[in-house]
Amino acid sequence: MHMLPTITIDIGTTSVKLRAFDASSIPLASETHATPTVRDAWGEIYALDALTGYIERFVRGLEDADRAGMQRIAVTGVGESGGLVRADGSLASPMILWHDHRGADLLAPLDDAERLRIYAITGLPVNANYGLSKAAWALGHADDASDAQWLNVAEYVAARLTGVRWSEYSLASRTMALDLTTGTWSAEASALLGLDVALFPELRPARVGEPLSPSVAARLGLSDGVRVHVAGHDHMVGGVGADLRAGELLNSTGTTEGLLFLREAPRLDAQTARTKLANGIACTGDDFTLFASIPTGGSAFATLQSLLSLTPQQLSGHVAELSERYAAGDIDLDAMPLVLPQFRGSPPPTKRASARGVVSGIRTDTTAADLIFGCFLGLALQFRDVLDLFGQRAEVVKVIGPASANPLWLQLKADLLGVPLSVSQVSEVVSRGAQALASGAQGSWLDCDPRDVEVDDRRRDRLAEWEADIRPQWDDLKGLER
């Protein structure tokens, strides 16, 4: 599929990935920076001057011919971050990170009926991660927000580049303020936190962009014809890059771990509300999404490194050796510690930010390798528990992100699920999805160079026996409070 030469900006939890692609989706340049953040009196916010500085230096650093040929800029980011932005582009509030809960107290007065009503309108469980409570907090702490509107961090970057404020549908559907049935901002949901829908900007699908402002184009050395697109929520944009189809599951891995199905209609009933699965609108605007986020994904690496005093290279060595031992049948599952890896809170159906991980079954001969294996086995078991909430079997599981390079994690997941995995060997799936959306094109899974991870029947049966034995203990561990 022919693409347009595009600069992509992917603002993740821990890193900002900057890429430039030609019309054949061949990378021309790439940079990755740690996501710049600082702490204020209430929590964690973006260091926006550093963020925009990364972007501008990357663009100006492109080869002259490559920069002159660019036709699109596509911005994607985490789904629940945001801040109040005035019409002149200045900030009326900090730009708040997705996991910052400074608005949580504003949600506490909501009763059960109001919470169920919010789910029926927005398809989201009431949670301080989402933008609505952050927006209410920001409005209450702003000195002058008379013309300010709530923008996601990706939308803020687009506004800086164009001088125009708008919201993309997949990101809007992560605010807890969008009516999924009508595709408009919900006055009813907003009013529950004392907000007017005028606080939220014009809505656009990802395919509709805005011209780069002439002054920004001149400063960056780009053509006046470049258009800027907000590609959307990073997990959903990854679905476009992976050419996700109905019946397929996207397993998007990063700091967190996402599970995503496409649907023809949202599930807004009370039973689905109890699962705390998150409905949304796809970046294309043609489908709905049903999504779950597991707070601990790739971040387990950092936890294990800190806990066991390992360097990244040492941990990777352990993982490679354990993968070989597991494939050879040289792992005694009964001797492994049981690890509930809720290192950053719990996933649906509880979604408790205060939840903590638990390790059970430590013995005098337990080794660091045993703890590492137990952690990845726990991640796979936690994934299966969350997948069961969807009530549908995945025809194909497409895996993107850092887990694609972890053979142990992948094989444990395939064997435990009893479903083969199709794993991208290309690292820029989200960026490729952003380019496709900005180009009005369709992503290609074959271009992601997928490889299959097959189920081993013998290991699958052994894992099933092990799970039956530990299931009561596992459920007890999940019931523990901090």
C-alpha cells in the first residue's frame, strides 16, 4: 500500500519515539528519548519544553532531501493524559500523565447508579486514570481558563504545530466524557463532575488533518503543504499498524500490556460494566474497540532488575537460559514460586491502583532464575484471566512491542492460552500505524514480518495441570489488599 512520507511522534509512558518514513514505509531516521516529566505538588506532569525540543531537533536534523519530501506529521500517545490549553496555545493547567490520580477525590461522591450510568454512556468504568476527573481538577485549579479546552498530550503537540485545537475520536473515548452511541461529547457525563461540554474541542477522525502553520513550517524547514494528524491512542494505532481484523486479538506490549478487540458495536450493559473492560472508538472511526490494560507489562523488567540487583544484560541472559530450559522440559513447575505481578496495580475487573504484587512459595533453594520464571509465568496467567473477561476466543493473537523479543514470555503465553501467537519482528508497528492513518491507507501485518509461536501440546497439558493445582491459591492472592 502506497504511503505518504511521514514524520511520526509516539509519546509513550517511558519513551518518546520519533521516526521518519518514506513512501514505502522504510525508516529514514529514528530517535528515542526518555519521556520528559517532572513532579509538581500533586503528582507527575510532562516537561513540555523538553518534549517539543526533542521533536524540533529531530525534524531539523533530517537530511535536507528527506525533510523536503515530508508530507505528513502523525502524532500518537497514551490515552488518558491531558491538560487545559488556551486558544493561543498556552497552558491553563499542567499537562497531566495518564497514571496521575489527582482528580480521584472528585469521583468519590458518585453513587453506584451514577457510575453505571457513566458506563452506559461512555463505555468506561469510573476511574481517575481517565481525563474527566483530571479536567475537573484542572479547571478548579486554573487561574484563567476562560477559553481553555481539554487536550490529550498528542493533541497538544498537534495544536502547537498547527495553531488549531481538536480531539481525535480514539483519544476522546478515553476521557470518560464521550457518548459512544452518538459520537459526541456527553453533557450528562460531564455535568456529573460539574463540567460543560464546551471544555472539550471539535472532534475529528485520525484521517482528517490540519495544515502545519506557516511559521512552524519555516522554523522546521518543512513544506507549507505538510498536514498534521492526531493518529490516536497508541494501542489503537498499533491495531492499525497490525491490520487488526474482527475476531483477532491485539496484544500490545510496552510498559503496560494491552488487549484489544474490534467490534461492530460497543458493549454498554451492566454485566460488561462489572468486568471494567473499556469500550472505545477505533482510530479509523469505522469500528468500536473493547480494551483492557494490565498495568504491569514490560515494566516487570525494571522491577526484576531492581529486586534482584541485575543489569539489563544479566536479566536478558537469565530469560534466554530459562526459555531454553522450558522448551527442553527442564523446569519443575511445582518448585517455582507463585508470583502475582501486580507491581503497578491490578488489572480488570478490580483496577485497584493500590494493589501490590505478591510472591508465594519461596524456599531455601529458590533462586533468582526461579523468581524470574515465576514472574513471567504469573504475567501469562494474569493475561489469561483478563482475556477471559471478554467472553470470546481469539482467532489470532497478534503481538507487538517489546514482548516480541522475549521468547520465554511468548512461549508461556501460547502454551497457557492454547492459541498460537503471530508476533511482529518489526519494532515500529505503532509508528507504521500512524503513517497509515495519516496517509489514508491500510496497515499491513505482512509488512511487520510476523513469526509464529506455536503451542506445544505436552507443555500445554502440563501447564493446565499446574494451573488446576494452584488456582485456589492464585485467587486468594488476588484477593489480598495492600
